[in-house]
Amino acid sequence: MRRLWLGLVAAPLVLGGCGSSETPSAAPSENGAAPWVVLSTGKAAPSSVPARATGTRSPFPSGFLPLPTNTPTAKATGTSTCPPVKGNVINGADATVGATSGTVTWYDPATSNIVEYRITAISQDAKLGPQRDVGWTVVTPGTTCGYKTATVTGLDRRTRYVFSVDMVTTRHGSDGTLAATVARSRVVTTS
């Protein structure tokens, strides 16, 4: 009996909001949206709508900074005999071949960071087993820009080759060197 009496007294307190005499009421929102419910008196919670930025507008409606009036113009470097080369990019190599040798011609920009050129011939004929290594022909860069020529010997007769020119340069900010292929020839066939 005692448990029943406690349950009858506690139920109205829980259902009635634990003794609160206030009842929820609806109030309109500031921006005219759907009404929200007030659970207790006091100040309303801040709106979830983000605040708008305040300040003065820029005189430049595009949002970009204006370019200065004294913008320097680009200057071409090089001449007709020594065209400018960006990032040591060199045009393709030309190759002419004989029976067991080939002559390769490529453009040398003669920049100060070039250590040497390495030229090799790569066989284009598939053969069973290991391929024969022709090796490298090393060429010293010129002091002035222009076309360089090198001869690769020890080629096989009646074989298709592609000649590859690798440039070895000093690495900026380092004490090592870097080798990269800068020119290749078309496929040529020895006689």
C-alpha cells in the first residue's frame, strides 16, 4: 500500500513539470520564420542565422587588387642564333647512321650548370634474352650555345635504334648532380 501511495504522489509532479507553474507558449521569431516554443522565461537563445559582415566596400568591385601602373614587361633573352631555353628543355635530336655507328646532333644551351652530356643508342629490335649494352658517349658542353654533334660507335648492322641524349647538371642547393633525358631521335636503321 505504501508503494502505491508514493506512485500516486510522484506521478503528478513528473507529469506537471516538477512543480513548475509555467506553461509552454509560442512566440514569433525575429525574422518571421516559424514560431518557436518558450520553455522558460528569460532571454531567447541566439539565432542560428549567421551574422552579416560589416565594413566598407572596396572601390574595386571585382574583388582583385589593382595592378600597379609600372608593371615590368617581359624581356626576351637570347638571339636568333641562340634562342632562349626555359628549364634546360632542348629540342629533339637528329640522327644519321652508317653500318655500325651513328651521328647525333642536338641543341646545347651552354648554361653554367651543365656538367656533361651522355649519348646512347637504344635498340628497337626485340631479341630473346639480354640486350647488348652500347654504353655512353660522353660529350663536354660548349661555352656558347649552339648545336653539338657526337658519334656513337659499336652498333649492330641492320638494327633499328633510337638515340637518347641525357644532360647532367648540378643541383641547385645541393652538392650532387642530376641526369635527365633532354632529347631523343626518331627510329633509324643501320645499314
